[in-house]
Amino acid sequence: MSGQLRSHSLPLAALLALAAAPFLGFGDGFALSLLARAMILGMAAVSLSLLIGGAGLVSLGHAAMMGVGAYTVVAFDAAGVSEGVIVFPAAIAAAALFAFVTGAVSLRTSGVHFIMITLAFGQMAFFTASSFSSLGGDDGYTLYARTEWLGTRILDSRLTFHFLCLALLALVWLGCSLLLASRFGRVLRAAKENPQRAQAVGFQPYPYRLVAYTLAGAVSGLAGALLANASEFVSPALLSWTRSGELMFMVILGGVGPLSGAILGALTIVLLEEWLSHLLVYWRLVFGPLLVLSVLFLHGGLIGVIPRTRAALRLLPWTRRNANA
Amino acid sequence: MSMLLVQALNGLQFGVLLFLVAAGLSLVFGVMDLINLAHGVQYMLGAYVAATLGVWTGSFWLGALLALPVALLVGLALEWLVFRHLYRRDHLSQVLATFGVILTVEEATRALWGSAPQTVLEPMALTGGPLGGVEIVSGLLYPTYRLIIIGVGVVVPLLLWFLVERTRAGMLVRAGATHPAMVAALGVDIRRLFTVVFAFGAMLAGFAGALASPIFPVAPGMGDTVLILCFVVIVIGGVGSIRGAFIAALLVGLLDTIGRAMLPDALRLVLDPSAARQTGAALASMLVYIAMAGILFFRPAGLFPGARA
Amino acid sequence: MPDEPLLELNGLCKSFGALAVTSDLSLTVRPGEIHAIIGPNGAGKTTLIHQISGTLRPDRGTIRFVGRDVTALPFERRARLGLARSFQITSVVPGFTALDNVALAVQARGGSSFRFLRPVSGETALNDEARAALDTVGLGRVANTPAGALSHGEKRQLELAIAIAMNPRLLLLDEPLAGAGPEETERLVGILRDLRRRYGILLVEHDMQAVFALADRISVLVYGRVIVTGTVDEIRSHPEVRTAYLGEDALA
Ligand SMILES: Nc1ncnc2c1ncn2[C@@H]1O[C@H](COP(=O)(O)OP(=O)(O)OP(=O)(O)O)[C@@H](O)[C@H]1O
Ligand SMILES: [Mg+2]
């Protein structure tokens, strides 16, 4: 148990820091909305990490699931409905349905085909969103109001929203972790590492993968609905494939093994992007090479940094004698 | 009816451009098992360089010609800097690193050229008008330039076929795609082979970009759309299959072009105009992907399953 | 009906292009018997196992298992009917511990695996059965070692434990002794001897000593054809077998 605690120490510290942030001088609107974005993208990244790290499904269309969730909020808003009890379940269900249908096709393939097909479906969602001129088309759509809960405008308070996002992020992390440790998760992991073995003992990977894909879609749908509320604005850019690539980067940068890596990755990237874009006009000229370098050199992601440094320290000449003793 | 003919020709020509990009992508994947998202930036750079040099030199054709070596050099540089280190990595790493390359190159393009679309010289007498049009059916002039692109679509596949099937390098490429270890064991410098294939693919994509520059807006991000359609092409055609890529590229080009032109009007027959416009546009942009889903449902490995699944 | 065969192959044919790898092959495995298949390299033994287990479709012919035509059933469905196989090239889940590899097989036959929230490592019923299977093959002491870190011989034993944990009717074993050292071979032969009578076993093996020690019946496969089926003594003395496959020294 203590080993588990140690391997989760970094993300747990991050969650604690997020809880304390509003009281440590990050309570202004700007900081809170930035952190909310990071936490929301963190949820989507955790669900993608479930697919990539847990099931071996490298999806490059994950932003589309978020987009479906966000556009469900938009569609209800345009129809004058902003009751959360209706809107949120609908957003989650819509994203899950989208994931189920596209997953049913994509999962018939594997490897590089799967990457390309999920990308293609993501693009399909993007162009579809751009073509709905009544929902703003290319220009996007500004919400009339944030979603209400049973008629109360509870989400309007930034602090409440902050803690809602934090709670949901923790819940998503916990839920997905439990999922991976369950019977279902064991089949998923076995099918990832050795599908032939999974079949040989009687498991057909397809239905398990489809359920995982759908669940990840549902989580991303929730993230999308929250994101629409966070910025009170939704545009097709939310579904663009660069967004999907970014989510994937969050997962890999954090580390694929444990799901909590995705949380670290999301925080790091959102803050890094914000910082760089303040510093430079063409900030992607720095961000892009950083991405490439981190792929080439940072094996195992941020979450592996602590154990790796520890191991490296052990190899240094002046510590080696101690380690041997 | 003549409207349909024009759209079909436009579709064919879009298909040819897609093929030029997809062929390189598919070769690189087939031979090196590298999934290169950044292939689209070669296309974009081809267009930018052709446009800029065209304006500089005062001749579109000279610009387009000069774009080829530039695309080649950029391809070589990127291979040396980044891709070379990715051949042995998993697809996930390849996707991410090449994604990073896209972000960087597109941002550099924005920094150098700005975000607005570039002016492109007309390929002079070839765009239309009395000298530049060809009467395809009586009373209907079709721009010669666009017909030239279709012509390219006949010549390049034949050339590729010849290179791959009839030359020693082509033989190595085919062998390298199926038995890389074996080819390496026979003393062939696999690295060199990879570099050559890569550079060739980059040049083809740059060529496509140069050809496309007078027809499509030359702006950052132009490579992304084409890249993703090329993925659809490869998935439909079968990974690693040039023949599959050719047929699928024409199919996707036709479907996309005709769908966009015709669907909104066609739906007018059953819906009111504004609804028809919206649904038509939405449906048209989904058409290619629906076709892909349909084909995959029956043939998960594509129409012409290639050397590598 | 004790004498109804467990497995019955009828007129099985399979070609890769022009190469007929299985031609008009018929054989049976009775409950509780070890039926060995021997034959030179490339005779089509692995291809036959693939067809029986369902990873390859035969071109023609039928496969009946426990009285049921399973020719059209996919791999995992046959596994659930009680058809367990090992692979010529060892196939385990490298990142799982030995115990989890076996527990996965136990899980497959007991209860739904669409259970999402309860940690499976705490399911003692699964673990107990898995541990018992590991003990049967003598791997109890490495239960918590990742399968990828086991020695080659241990991986072979682990595959056997997985197959046993499936509680199968029939075991298809593709060269379980290949690459095992003399001691490991002895242990594995001992295990197989203990297992006979509990399951039917179709054993593909090159190690003649082991085959002659274990098999109730032997079929000799050459170029995709069964040239003879018989008891150990019949096979030992069969002239065609001597010339076609065994060579004189193998019988010395
Ligand atoms: N997928 C395939 N495509 C084409 N030929 C194949 C394929 N699989 C096997 N073969 C060929 O079929 C023949 C039989 O192969 P198989 O693996 O069944 O032999 P085997 O009896 O198991 O040999 P060994 O004793 O070496 O394991 C061989 O000539 C092999 O090259
Ligand atoms: Mg074999």
C-alpha cells in the first residue's frame, strides 16, 4: 500500500495543490478559469489514458468525444434549455453514443489503422460541427448562460466551479483506476499485451474494448459539457485534431502506465501553453520542438521522473558505495 | 449534366493530388513502418514555396519547378533531425513526434508568411479564357491547367509503378517492406534506402502542393485537411498498396467534390432551402468518412490489403 | 457413452496457395487418452492445431468437439467449450504475474467479466484456483513473478498451468517440451503423465522418448497426411514410419 501511495504521490500532491490554489493567491478569475480548463482537460486525458495505457487503443480522435459533449450543451442552449439535470446526462449520453458507433467500426481494425480511423472520425465530427450554421458554424457559439442545477445558478460561482471540477477529476481518476483493476480491466489489459492469449482462454477482446471506448467517450462528454460551461463559448476548434494530439501529448508526457500521469500531463501542458503564449507570439515554435524532444528523450513520462532520478542518483560514483553496502 | 461532368473532372483532379500525397505516405509506412503525420507539411511547403518563388521569378511554372528541390531538402532535413530516430519506436511515439513537427513547421510558416492566404500567379494562359480552355463538350470550356493535373495523375502512377516494379531500387523497397531484417542481412544499407524513399515521398507531396497552389487557398493548415483525407485514402486502399492508394484517392476525390457540390442542391428537393443547405453541407463533409466506415465494415484491411497489415 | 470421441476430425483440408498443408485428414481423440502427433518439420502439425483451436479455418472438412460441430466457431468460443491450447512459440501475458496469467483463465469460466468496480486481485476464489493450477505444474514459488521474467522452461509450464486452469475437456499441446532442458523435460513429462485420464490430450512433440513414454496412440503426419495411426508398439515397428520419418537410430 505504501508503495502505491508513493507512486501516486506526485498526482496526489497536484490534486492537493489544486484544492489549495484558490487560497494561495490563485483565486482571481483568470487563474481559476485556467485551472478549471486544466482539470477538465485532465478528465479527458485520464479517459484517453485508460484507452492508450489500459487497452492499447491509440485514439487520435478523442477531442471529438469532448466536442460532442460540448455541442450537446450548445444545442440545448440554442433550444433554450439550460437545466443541468437534463443537459449533463444528455451530453454524456451523446458522447457515449458517438463513441459506441464510431468505436464499433474502428475497433474492427488495429494498430496504425485504428489511429488513422479514429483521426478520420474525429475530423468528420469537426467538419460536421463547422457546417451547422445555426450553431455558429466556423465562428463558434456563445452560450446565453451557464448550465443551471434545478434552477439554481450554482455554476456561476467560479469557486464552486473550481471545486466541482476538482471533485469530478478525482472521481474520474478513481473510477478509471478501479475499472482497470477490476475483472473487466484485467481482460482489457491482457488483450492489450497479448490478444492471442486472451482469446486462448476464451475472451474475445472486441466487446471489452468497445465498452472501454464507450466509457471513455462518456467521460470525455462530461469534460466537454464542463468545458462549454467554463468558457461559455464553443467552437469547432474544440474538436480539431490538434486538440486530439494535445490530449495524447498530455497522456504521454505524464506517463502512460498509471492513469494519474494524465493529470500531471494536462496540468503541465495547459500551464506551459499559457506561459509560453504570454512570452512569445509564435510560441508553438518552442512548444513543438519541446514535444518532439520529450518524445525522443523522456521515456516513461513525468510520472517516472522521481523513480528514475532516484535510480540515477544511485549510480553516481559517490553514492554507489552506499547502495552496495 | 455538364455541371456533373465539371464536378467529376474537379473530383478526379483532387483525387490526383490526394494520390501524390498518399503515395509517399503509404510508401514510407510500408517500408519503414513509420506513421508520419508531418507528411502534410511537405504539401503545404510545396504550395508556399511555389507561390513565393512564382511571384519572385514571375513565372508560376518556374516557381513550381523550384519547389521540388526545396521540398526534397526540407524532407531530408526533417528525416535527419527527427524521423530517423523514430523508425524503431512505437506508433504512439511516431504520431506524437510528427505531430510536434507539424506544430513547429506550421507556426514557422505563420511567422514567415503570416496567416493570410498567399497570392499565387496564374499558370498564365492555362487557366481558362480563349487560349487556356479546352472545349470538353460543345459550349463548355474547361481550364487546361486542371486537365494537366489529371494528366499528371496518369503519368506519375505509371512512373511509380515502373520504379517500384522494374528497378533495382524498387525491388529493394518491396523487399524492405516485407522482410526488412532479411534485406539488411543481405548487406543493403537500409538507412540509405529509407532516406531515399522518404525524400522521394516528400518530393511527391511537395509537387502536389505546388500543383494545388493555384486552385486551393495557400494558407497554414492546408496540409492537415489533405493529410487526413490521405489517411482515409490509405485506409480504404489498404496500407502499403500503391494501386490501392490510387483507386481510393480517385474515389475519395470524386466523392468529396461531387458531394459538396451536389448534396445541398439535391436535398432541396425534399427539404426547405436553409435546412437543405445545412444538412447538405453537414452530410457532404461526412460522406467520405461514411464511405470509409462502410468499406471497412466489409473489408477491415481495405480494398487491397498490402504487405503489412 | 464413454466411447464417443472427444474430438473428431473428418476430411480436413487446408492449403496455403498451392501448398497443401493438411490433406483429407481424419483422426479422433478419445476421452482420457493422449494422442500424439509426430512428423518431420513442416509436416503441418502446427497448422492442424491452429485449425482445431480455431485460429485458422480449414478449407474443407469438419471438426466435432464434445459431440458438437465447431468448424465455424471462433477461437475464443471453442476455448469456452473446453478446448485449451498451448503455443509452439510461448504465449503468455508478459506484464502479468504468473498468478494473474492463470487467474485470467479461471476468470474466463466463472462469472461475467463485465464487472467494473471491484478489484479483481481481491477475489480469493480466483486466486486460490489459480494457485492450485500453478502448484500442479510446480510453479507455486514464482506465483508473483511477472511472466515476462520467467525462464523459457517456466513459461512453458505456465502455459500448461493456464490450460489446466481453464478446466478443459481437451488439451492441444504444440511441442510443450521444445527448448526445455533435461530436468525440465523430466518434470513436464511427469506433469503430463499425472494429467492423463483427466483430459484428452492431443500432443504434438518431436521428443520421441517422451512421446513413446506418454502416448496411448500415435499418428504420423507427413506432408499433411496421416500415414498411420497406432499404438506405440505398432508405430515403433511400422516399416513406412521407419523409412519415412523416424530413421533407424531413433529406434535404437
Ligand atoms: N500462414 C502461412 N502461409 C503460408 N505457408 C504457411 C503458413 N503457415 C505455415 N505454412 C507452411 O505450411 C507448412 C506446415 O507448417 P507447420 O507450421 O504446420 O509445420 P509443423 O509441422 O508445425 O512444423 P514444425 O515441426 O517445424 O513446427 C510449412 O511448409 C510452412 O512453411
Ligand atoms: Mg509446428
